[in-house]
Amino acid sequence: MKEKAMIGKGNGRFIFGMTAPTMLILLIMTVYPVIFTIVYSFTDYNYLKGIHPFIALENYVKLFENVYFRQAVFNTVLFTVLAVVSEVFLGLLLALYVRSLKKRQKLLRVLILLPYLLPAVTVALIWRMMLSPNYGIANQLLQTIGLPVFNWFRDPNTAFGTILVIDIWQNTPFAFLLLYACLQGVPDSQYEAAAIDGAGYFQSFWHVTLPNITGGLALCAMLRTIDTFRLFEKVNILTGGGPANTTSTITQYMYTYGIKTLDFGFASACAIVMTVFVLILSAVYIKRAVQS
Amino acid sequence: MNMKKKRLVAAALSAAMLASLTACGGSTGETSQAAADASSGGAAEGETTKMTLILRGGSYGDVLKASLPEFEAEHNVEIEVLDMSFDDLHTGIALDAVNEVGTYDLCMVDGSWMAEFTTNGVLANLSDMGYSFDEDIIPNTTEICKVGEDIYLAPYFGNVTVMLYNKANVEAAGYQPEDIQTLDDMLAVAQAAKASGVNGFAYRGDTGDNIVSDFLPILLACGGWVVDDNNQPTVNTQEFKDAMNYYMELIGTGAAMSKDDVTAAVDNGSATLAIGWPGWYVPSADSAADYMVSPGMRSEGAESFNTSEYGTWTIGIPANAPHPDLALELLQYVMDPEVQLASIANGGVPCRYSCLQNEEILAEYPHLSIVCDALDQGVYRPAIEEWTDFTNILGTEMGNIMAGVKTVDEGLADAQTQLEELMQQ
């Protein structure tokens, strides 16, 4: 008994010793900045002035009273929902298709992944060139078939949709990759059993595939939600949040009214609000993960 | 693994991590010492000193970069240049300003940041360091560089708004460039171009700063301005509304584009007119486009105003520059008349009479006489600390008006309210 306790104590120390470096790094790299962001969000901290007087909830009040911020929140939530649903749906379709192939699976996997390998800035610049009203290939195609040149990023009716399409184009491969990996884990025996029972393709999908990849779908949706919520580079490069704030997102708002103006107290409040939104949206998955 | 070994491994891992973390920081003392050594005459004798410049990317920074090799050779220095976008340059200089010893020896500064930077001690006082302007520098371009009699910046690139036009499109509209004297003429040309199937007026419709910058020459020609003598916002005035209504008509003849597209469109003839900057485009006798001073009159017989808005790129030395003495030498070198004259071949626009009125230069670059006139009589954007916020708010409301989300009256009233709140903070 005593010996067992000694071993347990020794193991505890060993476990602590092995996890200590990671815990320390997390404390320095994550916990410390988060705490300071929370603290700064209650101050009128201007980086250049170097002073940070405590102003309680003033930044938060200012934030929620601001009509541009409310529009940015609406845009971000709408964009996230549309992008995540589309990316997961298209990713699943692609994964099912590639998995069903008997040949050239590897080649297709690489080709499909290419957009995801590009940095967001590069993607934005490529699309800006392709959709340029002067030398863009898209508008040249329109002209060829007798349609007028279109200003994709400057028209309030199309700017949001155009950035959405670009984001879906770039990030669907991520959903594909994750769901394709999940599909590999579905036992063939279940499909064989379903086939013996006379299940067709859609019945197999509904009763075999889907239940087996539910966890993967949830994980994919959560990761894409967190990532899409931070959408910045594409908006900043392609539209700057315009026209008429139709593409403004929370991060773009934070950059324009907090970072650019060096009002880090206000920017911190904005960052905290954004984190809370992401946590709410990811809560279901996190709850499941914690429980399991 | 027995307990002793486990403890040893854990201890070794923790020690390694602590050592690496310690190595990452805590070198301020060494840096300060190195900086102090370098500042007082370079590194140890014979050693190459490394300097770092933070410049506006694109043609503005490229011009300065082109003149560096000679200085590097003469002074045994190696210069690293960081090319930044407008916003990143502002943030980059500001973020470095709070360090005891900074990273940058020389920085490019937009005139509109001057108030913010000098109020917060970001820039070194060049007068105290022994720098002064010579009489060759266009006096108006130095106004933004000083606080009282103290010099903080030197005007390096004479950027001032001009009206870009496509020669063939203007002629096809039945006008000669010199005939475009009023905003009415400008609108007539744009409308004629639109009727013929090309864009009349191309403009930037993205960020607040760009929207405001493109509009200010129009506002000036209508006799309006964004602030009064006490720097209080005046965007809900009759002059501003007239200018905005006019601008709505003008942009109705064309399209919003990115900066690169605006220049390309005017050059390739798919757009006719635009408000731009000399740094965007270097015309020649054979080029399809050229530029002129933006019209100063609203209509024939109306009062004429200066409509050239300064966007001069100035250079300064951060107050915490690691090699201030060398930086001053570099600043004096790139501001030297001969070096500035040579920079024209690389697309430079010096703020010097001797360069812009040089007959040989004008024979090759005739457009520089227009730039010289514009630099002589330009108008500065308000030198207020809140200018970045100011343009964010005004640009956003103007964007709402331009997109049809708000009427002119609604948008300007909202902008006025928000700007008054901003200036009261």
C-alpha cells in the first residue's frame, strides 16, 4: 500500500515535470496575453500616449452603441454561417466523390488541396487580378460574350458575395481533407452489411456514412467557424470593409478603429467580444469534447 | 525508466526550456550598448554598420532606395529597407516608438501623421541635431515639417493631388486639357466619355482615407473644407453638400476601382479622368495619359481656389533611432540637390525649385512644371492628432452616401455628429 502511494507520488511528479514546459509556454503565450487583453479592455489605452486610465465598461458601451460595429457583427455572423455551411457541404461532396474513385485518388487529393495551401494574402491578390475591371480574366470573358464589365468588389450588391465565394474556394479543401480522413475510418463491413440488407447509395450514406462521420463534421464545422470568424486579410486587401460597410467584419472593424488608430484599449474590448462570440458558436462542440 | 532517470529527464527538459526563454529576451542591455557604440561613429573600426529604414512601399520608397548604394559605400554601412503599405508604415513607426532603442534609423512619414507623431515624441528634433532647410526647397512643402521653428521632417517626395486624364478620351469629348478649367468642364468631359461607352471618372472607393483623399480637391474647388480654423468639423455645411452632390454626379459617370486599376484604366482609355498622385504615374510625351492641376473653380466666373492637396512623403529620424548621427548624414545625403536631381530619373519628385525648374529635366519630364506649381500652392490636410479616426468616420459616411445607403443630408449629418464627438474626446 505504502509502496503504491510512493509510486503514485513519483508518477505525479514525473507527469508534472513532463507537462510543466508546455504549461509554462501556454501560460506565457496564451494566458498572459488574454489576461492583459481583458485588463486593457477596461482602460483608455492609447499605445503612443502610453497611459491607460481605467474607464470600466466604457469601451464595451461604445462598441455596442456603434452602428458600424453592429453591422460588422451582423456581416461576420452571416458570412461565417454561409461560408461554414457551404464549405462543409462541398467538402463532404468532394470527399465522397474522391473516396468513390477507383483510380487517380491521390492526384485529385493534391489538386483539390492546392487552394488551401496558398496564403490568404496570395489568394486575395490572385482574385483581385482575376476580377479586375481592367485586365481581369473574368471581365474579359464577360466582354467576350457581350456582357458589360462588372466591378465585383466595389458594388454593394456583389462585394460580400464575391468575398464569400473566394473564401469558399480557398477553404473547402480543408473540409474535404478532414472529412476524407473520417471516411477512411468507416468500416467497409458496414457498407457490405447495408448492401446485403438492400440499402441503396443514399440509404447507405444516411444510415452508415453519416453516423460514422458526425464527430468529424462537428469538428470541421467548429474549426471552420473559429477560422472564418477571424476573416481579415481578404476583406482588408479586396474591399477594406467597403463599399458602405457591406464587407466589414469584426476583425476589419477592430483594425480600422482600434489598431490603425493605436487605441489598443478599444481594440482589446473588440477582441474580447469577438472571442466570446466564437466561444458561444463553438460551445456545443467544446461541451461535447469536455464531456467525452 | 526508474524514478531517478525520470526526474533527470524532467529537470533537463525544464532547464532547456528556461534557457531558451531566457535567450529570447533580456538582450536590451547589449542592444543599447551596441547602439551607443554605433551611434557614436559606427561600429568598431572597419566594421560595417547596419542601418534599417522603414519606407512607403512602391515608387516613393523605390526612389529613395535607388540612392542608397553610394551612401553605403561611402560610409561603410549596410542598409536594410522595409517597404510598407500606408497603414502598416504608420503602425510600424508607432509600435517601435515606445522602445528605448528603436529599430529604425530613418522613416518615411505622411504629413497627416505629423501632429500625432510630434505630440507623442516619436520623431527626433532635426533642428536640435543641426539640420536646416535651404532656400531651394519649396517653402510651402516645409510647413508640415515644422512645429513652430523646430524641424522634425524633411519633404522628400513632392506628392500632391493632380487630375489624371486620358488624352484621347478628353479630345474625343471635344475638349483640350487646358480647357478643363472648372468642375463643370470636368463633369462635361466625364459625361461625354460615359456617353461614348467608356468610364468618365474613376475613383477609389475602398478605405475611408482613400475616399476622402479623392474627394478633397472637389471640396476645395467648391469652397469647402473639413474643419474650421479651430479644427472643428465642418462637413455638414452647404459647401460640403454642394461638393458631395456634384461628386455623386461625377462618380455616376464612372466606377470605383483599386489604385492600380484607376491608373491602368486612365492609361488604357477605359476611364477618362481621375484624381491621383504623381507617384502613381510618370507621363511622357508619348504616354496615353497625363495630368494637370485639378480645376479650382466650381463653374465659369466663380471664385478660384487652390485644389492641390498635399500628400508629400517626408523623411524623419525616430527619436529612438539606433544610429542618429549616421541617420542625419543619410537624411542630408538624400535631401542633397544633386542626389534629388538624379532621383527624377527613378520617378522621384523632389520638392526643390532647382530640380523642378531645371530646363533639361523639364525637356524630358514636362509634367514636373505642373507638379511644381501644385507644390507651390498646395493645401495641407488638417494637422490634427485625430486625423486617422477623422478619415475613418468621414470616409465611411461618404461611402454610405456613394453606395446609396444614405442621402447626402443624412450621411453628412451623421458624420458631423460623430466627428464632433471625436474632437471633444
